[in-house]
Amino acid sequence: MIDAKTLEYDFKEEELGFEEPFKQEDVPLTTGEKISLGLVALGILAFVVQLLGSPLQGTWAGFLLAFILPSIGASLYFWLSYKDTVPGIKHNNNYYRSLLARGSLGWIAGIVMTGFYILLYWWPKYLEGGIRMTDPLSGLLTGGPANQWFLYGLLYTIAVTVFGIRMFMKYRHNRYQKIRTASVMFFQLGLAFIIPNVLKAFNQPEYYFSYFWPLKYDYLFPSSFSYFMQSGSGVGMFFIFWGLMMTFLATPVLTYFYGKRWYCSWVCGCGGLAETMGDPWRQLSDKSTKAWRIERVLIHAVLVFIVITTVLLWINSSTSGSVFGSYSFTLKKWYGFYIGAIFSGVIGVGFYPLMGSRVWCRFGCPMAAILGIFQKFFSRFRITTNGGQCMSCGNCSTYCEMGIDVRAYAQKGENIIRSSCVGCGVCAAVCPRGVLKLENGGTYKDRYEHSDKPVTAFLDSIRHI
């Protein structure tokens, strides 16, 4: 029996106010960490000096000092800062760090990253000094001088590699995270950087084997087919075959078995950068219902845009322009500028510190839209939940970079089959009670009510977008 004093107890927390949690004292840097940060600083200094016209610019020594030295320093710092800690994911003070919580440093980082993309796409002359620093590596791989896209590819690959090492150390207790991190590092370095550039050295088209239509939207354009066919020696025909096979055969088959994670979290360079360099900002994704509604409209609108553009280009090509004239080319230019450059590049990466790491993947990527449709209605993949074990801590929802309220599904014990889920597995990794589990079931028919009628469910979902 409860006594009267307990029943009369009244504690109004709101009237007392909320205080900032006790801040842990900063751990002093070790000697090794200081040395590693010193290497980063020396690399940045070497980069700046060469921008100002140092004789080292364009030499192997200059390249190694400006790019490799800071990469080694950053990688060493990440390794040292995690190696003596207890294994396990730590998100200490994320919401109290200016850089990670949309503070002044976060806005500065966003402006700098956005500005870099603007210069890259429209004013590369201001990056000329940086481009020339990469000439030695470009000469080795392509047989010629570098351009802004070589510089970009190099920086992109370095970012995935260095921050991939950070991911290895941060998630070193989780086998799934280590394997998929190694996967995106491999595909970025090999299929998205080394091979495309080596192909240029042999006078072949610069082809990216890890990107497919509609993400690499021009790979199914008539002009691309003509270009590949003219490359000779059967290589162009293989590129066409590879693109068609990956888009129309491998994509649905692999998504049926593994969900969209096989691409978005294991292969794609966009996802690779988001999962490595973008990981510190993953908690900034908007979890609101309004954001989910905007997401569904935008991403499917982009998919419709590129499908219509591609179809009209082929009609225009087959009729020698007698049907649509220059209209299809106008759509092509619009898509390339507004979606290919501004949305996927400037906003997609530049807004990491402001909107989280998967802005493009969540709101704009047409490849993600197609994979999401297959995943939700025709895939065996699901994240199962044990609602009886959920203690509603909210870690899963907080660190879902795709803005999914995972906790809501876990509390109800429902399978998570959202089309936007990229299967990164971080929600399961941060769960303290093992509530969430990534699974490939025996069939797609047991994932949700009426999932045995996927076409009907798909058509019904269209009516409710």
C-alpha cells in the first residue's frame, strides 16, 4: 500500500528549469597525437606555400608534402585517439560542440565546403594552384596534366580513406561496420579513381564502374552510347553492356536479396563520403514528419525528371530531332545544372554540417529512389525489432542519417522497411539492448501486412505521397 506522503509528492521539473549536463574534462593530447596534428599542420602549410608560387609546385616532393603528409597525420591522429579507449561507439558532447551542432564552426565549415564546390564547378581557375600540385600523380595515372576533376577525385578519395580509418577505429567492435567501411574505401579508390584515370592513359573513355544510371545520368544518353561506340577495340561496347546490366539486371536482383544497402552503403561514392567524412554530422538529419513528406516528393520528382529526360533524348535521337527538337536538350541542361551540379554537389556535400550527411541521398538521388521502391515492396531485407527490449533511449533515431524515427518502429515491434533506409546498421550498433537486427529473410512476403501483394501496395503508396 502506498502511503499518503508519497501520493502527495509533487515535483514540477519545468519550474526548476533545465541545466546543461555536466561537461567532462577534456583529455590532454598525448605526444603521438601532438606529432600527428603537427604533420597535418605542416601539410597545410606546404599546401599554402605552393599556392603562393613555391618551386615545389608540380613536383613529387610538393605533392607528397601537400596531400600525403596531412593524410598520414590525420589517419595517425584518429588511430591514436581511439586505440586506448574502451571499444564502443561514443557520441560524447556532440550537441555541445559548435562544429557538430550547427554552431559558428559548423556554419563556417558549411560555407567553406559549399564555396569549394562552387569554385570547382564554375570558377576552377581559382583552384589552379591546387590542380597543378596534383600533376605528378596525374601524369603517372593518366599520362597528362591534371584538371579540376582530377583534383576533386583525389580529395574525395583521400577523404573517404582517412575518415574511413576513423570509422574503423570508432566502430572497431562491430564487424558489419568494419566490412562495409572497407568496401566503400575499396570501390572509391579502385573503381572510382584509379581505373577511370588509368583508362585515360590508354586513350579510352573515363568510365566509373561503381556508378550507374540514373545516378550517373548521362550513361544512358544517346550521346554517351555514340561516344562509347567510337572508342573502338570493343571497350566501348563493354562499357555499354556493363551499364545496362548493372542498371536493369544487377540492381533489382541484388536489391531483392540485400536491400538498397548493397549499393548505398557498400559501393556508392556518395554514400561512401557520407558514411566516412559525414559521420560526425549524422545526428543533424531532420526526423520530422514534414521532412519525410518533402523527402518523398523531391526524390521521386527527381527520378521522374531524369526518366523523362532520358526518354525524350532517345526519341529525339531516333527521329533526328523532328519530334521534340531542342526541347530534350533543354531538359538535359536543366538536369545537369540544377540536379547534377547544385543539388548533388553543392548542397549534397556542402550542407553536411547543417543538414546531416545524407542530404542528396535522402532528398534527391534518383538511384536511391529506384532502390527504395525495390527495397520497400520487393526485397527480402528488413530491420527486425524486439519491442519488448526497447527502453526508448532514442539513440537509434538520433543517429539515423536518413531521418527515420527508428524508435517509433522499435516501440511497436514493427519491421523497418522504409524505402529511404540505406542499411548502414548504425541504429543497431548504437542500440544498448540489441533491439534491432539487419536481416535478409527467406521471402519478401512476410515483411508487412499485405506484402504478398507488392504491386497493389506500391500503387496504394503512390496515392498517398
